[in-house]
Amino acid sequence: MRDAPSVLHLDLDAFFASVEQLADPALRGRPVVVGGLGNRGVVAAASYEARRFGIHSAMPMARARRACPDAVFVSPRFDAYSDASKQVMAVLRDVTPLVEPISLDEAFLDVAGAARSLGTGPEIGEVLRKRIHAETGLTASVGAATTKLLAKLASDLAKPDGMLVVEPGTELDFLHPLPVTRLWGVGPATRKRLDRFGVVSVGDLAKLPEATLVRELGASAGAHLHALAWNRDDRGVEPDRVTKSIGHEETFARDRTDLAGLERDALRMADAVASRLRGASKTARTVQIKIRYGDFRTITRSRTLATPTDLAIEIGETARDLLRALDLGEGIRLLGVSVQQLEEGVGVQGRLAFDDGSLATTFEASDDRRALEDAVDTVRERFGTDAVGTAAFLDRGRLLPGRRASLWGPDDPDSSDHDADRTSHDKEAR
Amino acid sequence: MKFRCERDTLAEAIGTAQRAVSARSGALPVLSGIQVTASDDHIELVGCDLDLTIRVQVPAQVDTDGQAVVPAKLFDGLTTRLKAGTVTFEVEGDDARISSGSAKAGVRLLPADEFPRVGEPSGSAVTVDAAPFAEALRQVIPGASRDDARPILTGVLLTATADGVRLVATDSYRLAVRDLAGVGMLSEGQRVLVGARGLNEVQRVFSSGKIDVTFGEREVRFASETRTVTARLIEGEFPNYEQLIPSGYPNRLTVSRATLEEAVRLMQIVGEGREGTPVRLAMSADGLELSANAQERADATEAIDAKFEGTDVTVAFNPQFLLDGLLSVEGDEVVLETLDPLKPATLKGTDHPEFLYLLMPVRIS
């Protein structure tokens, strides 16, 4: 255990909405809601003005509109967020190389080593908040503590535009009164189980014997939660963690059961994933698909390949096979394709290209396929993602490119065009 | 039911029948057993996993006819560890009592009436020599896929040729093609797809003598006087493989098979535990240099004498795929033909045009 609050968690306040407000002065001081604007859109971020109306992220956009009809609703602009995020991360790395980005708008820092030259954790936290505001106009909240768990909880409580320090020796006094749902890994299902034991606060959880938790939640989840409840969190801040998966997923405007169309979508997503794999000079061993049913039940299925690959055909066929083996039930609202077990510098086993109706049909052999995929990458780099694609991905005469729109739901609320029925999102998990 | 049988005879029969016993968990429980039928002067042992059935008949002194299903692993383990000599097998209630000398064992039986009756092909049998057929199977089977996700590729295609039969297997990374002249087991134009796992048993069980081959609508049966292997046919269209075989190659390497095999095995060690580490074959007029490099772990090179005609080229392969090919081809000398680092290469035995092994290279970045 550290003897000083040298783990910092920095979280930008209402990040997407703030970027929009900075970009357009007319939005400042007004409720701004960023997200998918279609009927099934979801709120990605809400400005603090909008939050006063009860709007929060992950809320259905339709509800947000009812809650505050006068708010400004905008669809996400990832390039702008990515640029702003890069600026912020650069400020953090100025202080210490021990920066672990969690997403575009949050990161952990380990400032134990920087303490001698730059001051204590809390001092560094204040410096960072000031610099970020001065250099980007954004406000950030910081939690400073002895563990990642507490730093993250503290930054949540410090919001907006604040800092909270959990002094060494007071950790459990801080942690135990908090509602148990604040802990990572306590979702609705776990909460239901814990309810039966009358667990409301983290302190209640801490009093439960570990054996009980293990019995209720399973060995790993039970032990993990017990440890967290006692602030036993020895995870270090891990800078440049390697990318563990590359994926692409899409939310549909209506629940879908059309297997043929979904297979085509899976192939197209595989194409996008393969393209990004090659862009990163990596290969993958495992292909995973994710589906979310209409009732939000979400399942994943994966298969490990005999040899590593970066070819769309291999990823696509595997994703398609996985999809075919699933019961689509009443329909699915989300489909995702991702690859894991990424490696660098290993060879890619070629595939013989049979004339068997597989994706390879149009190509003589997989080395040609690879040459073609390389060419596709080049064209996309120069002319944009939807400049070129596979004919199998053609939909109503228009190319459905791999990367577009957002995770938070279709964009155009009035569109009846099938093309606009989908929203997509690229993912890179670490 | 009661019989007596020589331990070695019984153990060997169990070992053979057991190879068809399902290893799959979640299969019908009775399929983890061997069905034993005693009648006249023999017993018949049957192992079955619905795709594959193996029957073995051995002589026994049968006191009481009957049928029972014995858990295969126990039956095998107990029998092989009993004293050599005569084994007595007797069913008492729900148990089998198995004894030899002063050693006695009891095994709870599986419900005999649940053991499936697997269809047998009807129709006339064709008699062929077992040895050349087994040899041809041995050559192509490693090329078949073991991935049940693509059932068609887990089979071996048997197709009629002008003077015999052609056997083809591929896992989409490599392709093995073997022509077997003078074995007319198929009628003109006939194509059948048989699971490689079943054919692997055929190859093990029938290594000499004659076998009767009967193709039915859904199964194929290979039978000698005392042994039968029945495999279900795989439905579906085998990939069009002919278009994959290049008509000519600019580069031709001739090398001792044993020397190349040893060198590839050395390279394979370097990549062990690191999937995707290829062996590189640099071919030039000077000969062949093999190398493998598993970054930050190990590396190796070896130069071997070889005759090379063509333009200098380096091609990388999955070492296991290359080894499978080297172990399949016949003759002391092999010919490796290549187009370029990314096109399929072929491996053949010198003077053995009947077998061809095509394999896709590994692309190295």
C-alpha cells in the first residue's frame, strides 16, 4: 500500500458536450446533448446544463428529448473528440510517462516518482486541472488516492471541475459509506444478489464473509469484490498497455432477424476490422462476435483460429460461422465483430481460394486477396472509408463502409432509408 | 452371458473397437461403451460414435450367448492389466465380472438396449487390395481439416478416375491428391466424401490382405472377414480443387527428403509455443538455406545441399504443414516447386507422380 495519494484518476467533465460547447460559442450555457439522434439513439454525453433536466449518458434519446425539448441535440464528432483527447493526454504525459488512458476522456496517472520534483499527488492534480483548462478550455476532475479504485471513486465525487483527495489512513472511512453500486463490477444482476443479504453500502459488503460472496457470485467475482470492499487493489498504473482487441459493432434501428443480411454485415465489419489490423501491423488469433437481443441480453461467441491472420476473408468467415450457430430469437439490436490475441511480427498463413461460394470466390488466391486488401487500405487512406469496398457489402446500390456514425444510435430521426438505420462504432479495447 | 477369451486377443480387439468410441462429452452415455455380443464360437465388439462404427470379431469359448455394453475405458484398462492367459467374462445382473487367474473385477454395465443400431450400406461389395489403399490414405489424411466448423473439409474425397480412384483432402491451407491406379472401387463418375477420421481407422485396421468395400446412400463399409469399419458419408460439395494446382512452376528444388525433414524439425523447435513462426526456405543455385526466427526467443539456420533450377526465391511455410507433406511423399528425394513467396507450392517425391502435396506459404511481413 502506498503511503501517499499518488495514484491520480483524471476525468474530463461532460467531455463530448464540452468539446461541442467550446467549438460553438452559441452552445455555451445551454443544455447540450450528444448522441444518436434517431428514434433508437442513445445519449453519449450531456452537458451539465442538460443534466439538470435529468438527462444522463446511456439514456434513450427519445426520453432525453421529452425531458428537455429545448436542448441542443448534436451527433457525435469523433475526430474532434479524438483531437481534444490527444491534447489532454499530452499534458498528462508532460508530468509523467506513467499515464494509462482508459478512454478518450479518462486516465490514471502514477505520480509517486514525480512527487519529488513536481510536488505531491494533490499538488500535481491541481496543476493538471489548471493546465488542461488553460490549454484546451476543458475542465477536468481529479481523484487522488492510494489505489486506482479509490482514485476513480474520488474523481466521480469531485465532479464537476473539482478534486478530491483520499488521505492515507482514511481509505475505508471514505469507501465504506459509499453505495455498493459504485464498485466496478456491481451491475444490476450482482446488486440483486447482494440485496438478499441486505447489502447497500460498500461497508455492508465488506462485512460479508468472503466465502459467502464466492458462493453467491462465483470464485473470481466473489473474491474480487471482497478485495475491493477492503480497498485491496494492487493494480498498478500501466502505461502503453498493448491493444488487446480490435472490433467494430453496430446498433440497428430495429431488431433484426434477417440472417442473410446480418451475415453480410458481419463480413463487412470483418473487412473493417482486418483493415485496421493491417494498419496496426498486427495479426489476430481469435475472432469474436457479440450480439445484443431486443431485451438487451448480450452474448459473445468466439473461436480461435489455427493460425494468426489479418485477412478479412478469414475473420469474416469465422464471424459468419459463429453467427450462423446462434439463435437470433426475437431479433437482435446490435452486432459486433472483434479480434483478440493480437500479435506483431508473425507470419500469416495463406489460404487456398476455392470456388465454393465463400468470400474468396472473386479472388484467385488469398495472396491476391491480401494484395487486394492492401490496395483497398491505400485507397481508403487517400479517399475515405467509403471509397471502396466489396460488392457483397453493397446495399441498395450504395456502399456500406466499415466505419461510420456512432455507437449511440442512428443519426437521422426522420430517415426511412435503410442505410441510415444503422450506426456503427469502432472499438479498441486495452 | 458368459465367455472365455485369451487376454491378448481380447485386449487387442477392445483397443481397436474403442477407437470409434466417442470422446465427445455430452454424447449419448451409452456411446462411451463397447457393445459385446457373444454367440457360437466368437464374440463381436462394437465401438460407435454415430459417424463411425468399428466391429471386431474374435474367437472365444462361449458358454452362454448374450449382449452387453461395457464402459470402454474401464474395459480396456482392466483387460490390459489382467494376468496373461484366459479371461472369463460373465454378466451378473447389472454388472460384468471380468477375471483372470485370481484377479477379479466388476464393472457396472451400460443399458444395452440404448446402444444405437447404425445403418449399414446395402448393395454389392467391391474387393480391393488393402495395402495400397491404406498407403494412399496415409498420404492424404494429414491434409484433411480437423475443424468441425467446416464439415466438408474434414472428409477425404474419393473420385473415380479412368483407371482407378483419386483421393483428395484439404484443410484450405494445403491440399493432398493421390491417384491410385487399378483400384476400381467406384463406378464411373462417382464421387463420395468420407470422413478422414473414419478413413484413418480403415488405414490402421486394414493394412494387408483384401477388403470388401460397399458404398451405400449414406454410409461406406470396409470389411475383412473379422473386422468392419463403417463410416458415414459427408454430404455437400467438395471444393473445386483442380483449379488450384498450377500447370507449371518456374522454380524447382530437388533435395533429400530425410535431410530436409531433419532440418525442418530443427526449425520447428525454434517456433514451438509461438504460433505462426514460419520456416523460411531460401533457394538458390548454392542450395537451400532454412531459417526460423521467433523474435526474442530463439532462432536457427541450416544450409543443406540441394539442386535448384529457377530464380532465387525465399518462401516461408508453417513447419508442421511442410513436415506433414514430407512425411506423406514417397521416395528418398523430393521436389519442391514454387512460383513466388505467396503462391501455392507443391511437394512431390521424385519418380512418384501419383502423389501431390500443395501448400500455401506463410506471408511474412
